[in-house]
Amino acid sequence: MVIHGTDRVVVMSAAGVGDSWKQIPWSSRRLFRTLLRNVFADHQAQEATVKQSPLDWTIVRAAVLKDDPATGTYSASNTVKTTKINRADVAVCLVDQLGDPTNSKQTISVTA
């Protein structure tokens, strides 16, 4: 991306990765340790790669995704307990992060 002149990247990961492990419900922890362990490992590798990048980055860790219509609201922080969120609201959050340097070089969890 650096070669192409990109200076900012916002990527989506999953709540529970890295230091957000305690923010997710026990049921999600069980899934990440068993059925989704390969997906979880991929998210960990992705985050490590992004964090080593010279780019201005933000990693957005999404809660459990729902297919309901957008509500227009979401909560993004490093401390909130995650539950569920509509895919459309995650999309809004990702776009919002592109133009907002507040969470530069940070990971945030997003939930409804």
C-alpha cells in the first residue's frame, strides 16, 4: 500500500482478538477456542501485520454480526463489553474511521 501512496488504512477484525478477549461473552470465547480457532488465528496474524505497518492505521474489532437494517448508532471503545451489531452499522463505523484521526494507531471494539 505504501508503494501506491496509501497513507491510511482501516481494517476490520473481530472482538475478542488481542486485548479485547475479556470484552466478549463466554459463548464467543468458546467458539474462538474451538470451531473458529483458525479464523481467530487469522485475525491475530492480520492485526500483527497491520500494527507493524508504517501506515496510519485503525483496527476495528466487530462484535457478533447481525443482518438487520442499520440503526445509525454504534459504540466504539477499548473497554465496552461487546454484544451484537448490524453489519451496516459496522460499515458506517469503518467509513467514519477513515476521516477521523482520533483512533490512529489504535484498536477499537464496535458494538450496538
